[in-house]
Amino acid sequence: MQILDVMEKALEGTPMSETDYQLRRFAPKVQEKVKEYGIKYDPKHPIPDDGSLADDMFEAAIELLAEVGAYCTSTARVISYSEHEIRRAIAEAPEEIELGEGRDRRKLRGRKVGDKTPPWCLLGTGGGACSSDKSFITLVEGYAEIPETNGITTPALTRVGGMRIRPASPLEVLGAQRNAVLARETCNRVGREGIPIMNSLSTAESDIAFAAAMHPKFGMRRSDAYMICCMDPMKVDFARLNKVTTALSLGGPISMCYGPLLGGYAGGAEGTALSNIVHHMMGLLTYQASWLLPFPLHLRYVSSSCRELLWVISTTGQAVSRNSHIISLNLNYTSAGPCTTMCLFETTASVTAAVTSGMSIESVGVASNRYEDRTTPVEPRISAEVGHAVAGMKLSEANALANKLLAKYESKLSSPPLGKGLFECWDADRRRPTREYRNVIRSYKRSMAGLGVKLGEEL
């Protein structure tokens, strides 16, 4: 499947309105597959240990994509794929990709359930917003200094030259270019010259800003990775395909990121998990993706740490890793903000669900990524420590741990503490958390030790 094949399908596919595709094609077909395969969410097992469930969900996802296709909003047509095309794309998906340069060059590989190999740790804000160059530099500097960091996911600038960035404007183009320059310069200043920047340009929402900032003079390299988002459910437009075409011309690996909403078009936990799996296959075909980045979210909480979402993350990872070598990294979001133990317990639960189920991680979107400058380098560092600590843990043990973690924060998800802003709990000059945040971290790590998970020394 090549980009020209995708365009032919987008131009010549079955005409259909977006509403009909979403409500009359996609949504009912998801529920039909859930019923047909007997997919059931069990709240007592947020991290289930049922290989047959995972295998059934993978097969259901293949059938779902073959029956509903993807949807191009620019042409109002369905992009159809045969079951043969889907299975061939799964079989031919890359087993590994090399990213970074020099001593920071590494191989990103798919993982398996119970894999003792530490997860690939793509660390940062998950595209969270920052208000200034100072915030951007402080965050990226902190991410690059985390020992477990394999790749950087940069924050998104919201202002350039003191002006708030407007979509598809010269301000967005300038902001995206500045995003690239600052990211590379900041990694250089802390001795991580070769580390890959894997979400490319968080500031570039439009295709023109994306393409403009891709010029090598701004610091992007073929050894970086290009993340392009999909619209829920299973939708693409020409702007996103323009990004795909640009990235393909540069030779860098593409990731399709997507966030099915629990309570959205796919319905509850069962349908959301099925949607999450099928998007992996859609990404291989439509976006020419080499690796995939799901971030399923709860419609109400806008986070991924609730009981249902842990099940969605775990079943997705198990289905994909048991039945393919697709490279998948789960991006998690917390409801609580920095300088709270709840935030750290939330990311611990989500990371545990992903890593023990055969995925690597991107971490972390803090406080639902709703606020500027409400994230620090602490949360991704804790996520990485947890990812390394739970690698190889049995699913039954991970489930027991998840239930104990949920007991610490589950009742607070509807009104989580927002914690403190970046410079309120992170000392930018000394590049470390404030004394108050260090006390929070100590309390959290004592609790984790009591749960049988020993983490690193004090930050």
C-alpha cells in the first residue's frame, strides 16, 4: 500500500456523509463485533490475563476495518481495505526501527506480554502547552537529562514574539520552526545531541507549518520521527495526508497517534478497546505508519487512569503484541496535576497496564493537558522508572497492583487536585524539583515500596 493507493481510494471510494459514516456505519458495526465475539469488560480485572480474549479482539478488529474502512473528510468518501490488504500490512509492518544518532542511536522494537526488556521511553508532555521559550527549554532540558529517556516528545508553544499563535497563520509557521530549533539546541546543551525528537513538532497543527519546519536547517533529522494525528473515529483529511507525504519524502518513520474516547462513537470499554486496536491497522495502511501511538481517553475525565481505561490499554497491548510485531507505544494522561501523589499513582497505573501487556510508553499528559505550564520533568521520569520496574511482571501481579493503585485515587477522578505550575514546583536553575515536590515524591516512593515496587533514588 503506497500513498498513491490511499489517494485513489480516497478519491474513488463509496460516497458517504461524515455523520452516516460515524453513526450509521462505524458505531453500530463496533457494537456488532463486540456482541459477535462476546467481548466483556471485567471491572475486577483492569489488567486481564486472558489470551483468548486478546486474540478474539484482534480478529474482530481485522473484520471491523474490512467492513467499515476509514473515512476521508476532504472527499466525503470511504477508504476501503480488503482483509487481504489488512493482513498483508500487519505482516509487513516493521519489526524494528532505528532512531537517533551517535551514542543516542537505539533500535525501537515491538514488545510482548510479560517482556522483561525495558520499554522504549518516549518522555515529555504528550504535546502539552507551554507559554514561553523559558518553559519550553526548562521542560525539554529536564526530559533529556532523564537516564531512561530514549526519545523526546516536545511541548507545544502557544506564543511567538509575544503573540498567541493562530492556526495556519505565519505565527504557526514561525512557532513550529522555533519548536524545532529550541528542541535541538536544548538537547545539545545537556549532552544529548543525538537523541531523537519523536513527536516532531507539537506546535505544528497545520500541514503548511509542519512542512515549513521540516527543513534540516531548523534541526529536524531523518533519524527523528514524525507523529501525525488521526481524527476519531478512523478519519483522515488532505491536510493530514499532506503531512504524511512530506514525511515520506524526508525518509523518516511516521507514527499515527489517535485517541478513541470511552463514551464516544465506540461506546463503552469493550468498543473503545476494539476501536483502539483497529486504529493500529488503519495507521499502517492510511498513514504509512512504522509505529503507532494510541492514547485512549475517558470522555468525562479526559485521562487514561480510570479502571475502564486501564482495561482498554491492557487488552489493546495484549491483542496487538500477541498477534503481530507492530510497534505500539501507549501515551497516558493523568487527571491530577504536578506536586500531587495522585498524579504519580495515576501514571504508575497506566504505565503498568501498558508495559506488562506488551507495549512501550510515551509519558505523560499531566492534568489532562488542559493548562499551560502545568507539567514538569518529574512525571515522565517517574513513568520511566515504573516502566523499567514492572517489565517482566506477570499479568496477575500487575492486576493486583493496579487494583491497589486505583484504591488510592479512583474516588478523586471527578474532582482531582490540580497541583502546582511548572515554576512553582520545579527549580529551573538547579534543574530539580522543589523541596515540597521532593517530599511528595518521597511519600509516593514509600507507598510504592509498600506495594512491592522499588523505584530509583531521590530526584
